[in-house]
Amino acid sequence: MIFKVALAFISTVAACSAILQGTIDVNRLQGILQEGLGSKDLSSIYYSVKGLKEINAKIPDICQVIKSANYDLNNIEQIFYLTNAASLSGCQNFLKPDVLTAPARTLDKKDVSLIEMYHAVYSLKAIGKGQTFEKEEALKNLIQLLKKDDTPANYGYVFALCEHMGCEAWTAQHSEGVLLSADESDSKSLHFEGGLPVTSFLLTTILRSYKSLKKPAPLTLDQRYKFATYLVSRRSVNTPRGAALLLEAAVAVADDQPTPISVAFKDRKYITSELDTIEFSVTDIIGRAISSLKPEEVVAQSGTRLADDVVVLSKQPLTQKQNDQTTYILNLNKIKTQYGMYKISLAAGTKSANFNVAVLGEIQLGNLELGIGDVDGTTSPKVTTLAFPNKLTDVLQADHLQKVSLKFSVKDKWGKPVLVQQAFVRVAPSSGDDEAIFVAEPDNTKAYKVDLNVAAVGKLVQQKSGRHSLSVYLGDSAVSNPLLWDLGEIAFNFGKDAVAIGEDKSRANSVNRGPLPEISHKFREPDARPPRLVSDVFAAACAAPLLILLLLWARIGINFGNLPFTPAALVFHLALGGSLALYGLFWLQLSMFATLRYLAPLAVVTFLSGHSLLRRLAQDKQDKKR
């Protein structure tokens, strides 16, 4: 068995905090965009150029790609991608004259949609043929189209067209209401219906419109951080379109003041006695330094030990790293000797967040007492004392009527007794994969104890008598040197049910891994049937009433005088006879569901015809009285 202690440190930001937990990976997105330039798809080329333009990255010469591109003249969306890619890369002169056809034809349509109008207008604008509109009349037409389908995406197209027509004031009047319609997830993030494309489109058009009006954006501070949280969470973006839209929205939000602040661990999330500082990255959502944030505004408001809620630091300023305005250093020299988990409340400006930090310490083992005695305690155990990391010089003996007791203490670097999260004792045969793990528990003096009942150990190791190794494992999330102490070997005798260690494979396979006995099911034997004579007598007794009825009818006669010979009477008796015959078939061969399927229409016919017959009989009786 290979023992590994994993040191896991989780940085958590309080739900009430406005500080973000991370940033957008601009380098990864840039790689996606650069790869998209080699695509033959017009949309991938357009979004790749657009995204690289957002981060001021170098754009290679793609004019020949624009010139030789295949596109459909009837597809206004493809024309939009082609013309705007050419405009962004400075290749307008390589476009063919026929690209003007689709935008002009689209704008002449009577049933043009908002997305088609957007593509057409911005296609013409990209090649310097943008049309001028009568602002008031054009805005009325846009509003009429918007009333037919007022989705967030369509509001984005109207806002973008208003940028072109110069009616940003209308955008300012309606943007706050649109922002309030955003969907909220877990009270932490905001986004619009339609996901990243619609969210990016609306945020960028709104922020650009307010910037042109020289007005502060309508986003509240809470909305800024929630939209930023949504953008940072889009880590699965892997297409040029998604990368460009994410970067465009992130840059727009980051450039608008006050920008959301992101604080994260730079690398390590722990300190030791040698490394007593932690570096934090304080940036906007795209990893840039925040010019409006002063270095003295980044402060560790408090530090609390999680084990007992003791406050260990208060209002300690962080130091900005030289030649790196995004990195701040927190000195934790005061607590480097007090290992454990700590909660640090870090403030950047007016916002704060909580981070969990581990102070790693070294542990050491004191002397270990190993005793072997009777289970019932009638005799005093024989105690052997070991010092770490020594092993037993002799192989100790223990049988199934005894127990093995271990007692040891764990100390820190300065000799002070401490508690650890993991303290185990492992028992395993000298060969094979079997093992038994026991948890050592501390007492009031912080000394760890564990009692190993030999009989119980035998059940866990398949009753394999012989030599077994004995080991102690210690670990903790705040310990820099987890310990493994191999104590030596003990020879166990598990009594009459014991198996020699050399025989473990064959016995284990025959007992545990062999085929199970076959399970055979036997149904209850049917009861004996009565004699044939008894069955015939009871069958005749059941049929006797019907036979008597037939005999009486033959002797007395049947009176058909009151029976009206009408179709209703004939149908009623036929239907009634059919119901009785169907009942007989049910006992002989039909299932319940088949019988009900046939009986349903027959019952309706019987009811209607019987009702008509009874009404006729009642009418005849009234006529005779008169």
C-alpha cells in the first residue's frame, strides 16, 4: 500500500462579497482566435479578427483569404461576416462589387426582420456605403418591429442600429428596463435569455451608447459584479465566436468604471516556517492592473483560526510587489509557528472577500508504547517502548485471546503536543493484498491510543495466521511532512479457524471467489383432485335449477302473450343472450380485457333496447286499463 496525504486548500469567497474569484484566461482565448484565422468558414474568420482586435493583438494579412472566399449572394449573414472581416483587417479593396447586392435587396424588403436589417446596415457601413436615415421615421419603424418580438436579442439589434443612426438617447431611455430583465443564477450572476451571445451584444451596445452620450453607464455596482461573474464562469468557450464575444463583453465591462475587482491566489495557498508570505493577484476581469485602486487600499482586515475562532491579525496592509502592479504580498510571519487553517478577510477598496489559508507545520513522533495482554485484562500487558523511527528488534507473539495496545503522542517542531486529522494503524500479512486499518483516537492529554483485538483482526485479514506488519500513518491538511512509521512484525495466531499465510490464495479463491451453489426453485405441489363421481354429483347439483326450469317450461308452457314482437324486443333478447355467451367464453378462453372490450358495445345495445322494451310494455299496460 502506498500512503499519500493530499494537501487540499480551497479558496472561498463569501457570498456577500463583491470581489470576483478569478479572471478570464485571455491567453487561451487568443490561441482559439489565432487558430480560427485558418478556417474557411466566414463567421470564424470574422470573429477571430474581431476578437484579436479587442485585445490589440497582431492580425496577419488575410486579404487573399477575403478575396478568394466563397459566399452566397443571397445570404445577408455571410455578406455581413465577409464585409466586416475585410473592414477590421483593412482589406476592403479586395471585396467584389457584388457584395452590395444583398444588403440593398434586404433593406428594400417589406417584411425585413431586425437581424436582417442589422446585418444589411452594418455590411454597408463596413465598406463605406452606410446609408443615412431620417432618424425619427427610422426609429418608429424599428419600434414597430420590436413590438412584434421584444426579446432581449432584438433590443440589442435596435440599440446597435441606434448607434448608427444617432438615436442613442432612445437606448438610454430603455436600457435600464432591459437590464432589469436579465436572468439571475443563484443570486451570484446575471445573464440574458440567449446566453453569452445576447449578453455580450447587449452589454457592449449599451456601454458604447452611454459612452458616446458621455453619461455614466446605468449598471449598478451589484449588476456589474454579477455580469462579470457570469463572464468569468464561461470557461468552456472553445470557438472563435464564443471567444470574441466573451472578450468584447469583458473588455467593455473592465473599461467602464468602477471596474469589478478580482482577487485570487497568485500561486501558493499556504505558508511554512521558511515561506511566510502569500501573494495575491488583484486585477480587473481580464487580468489588468486597476489604476483607480491605491496600494494602501488592499488590506487584510482580519485573520481567524478556524479551529477555535481566535483572531490572529487585524487591519494588516499588503505590500505591492515591485515592478508588478497586479501582485500584493501578505506577510504572515506572526502565525507561521501556529499550524492550522485560517480565514483571511481581504479588502480591496470598499469590497472584501474571505480566503482560507493553511499554515503548514512539521510534526514529529514521541515514544510509542506497544503492549500485548489478555482481552479480559486479567494480566498486565507486556509493554515494549519504541522511539521514532526505530523498529521492533524481535517478532512479537499474540493469539486470538489477546489484544495489542498502542499509545503514542504527536508533537510539533517545538515539542508541543498537537492533534492531526489522520492517525491510522495498519495491520497486513507479510504477503497478499489483505489489510486492516484502525483509527487512533486522542485522549484528554492529546495522546493517541488504539486497541487491536486479535480475534477481530483475524476476521479482517481472512484468518491468516503468521507474521503481520504493523505501521502507523499520520497526516493533516496543515502538515508539511506526513509520517509513516513501520513498527516491525507481530506473529498472530487466530486459533482453530486460522489459515497459514502460504495457503491464502487457494483458500481465498475457494471460499470467496468460487462459483456459488445453484439456486433451484420448486413450486408447491398441486392439491389432489377429488374422485370423478364426486365431481359429477356437484356438477349435476349446480345444473339442477336450470334443468328444473326447462322441465317446468316443457310441462306448463311458456307464455309469450305479453311479449311485443318489435325490433327492440328482438334486439334486447339477442343482446342479453350474447352477454351470457360472452360470460361463458370468459371462463373458457377469453382474457378479462378482451371480454370487457367486447362487452362494452354489447352493454350499450342491451341498455338502449331494454329501455325501449320496458317503455313499450308500460304503454301497453296503460292502454289495457283504459
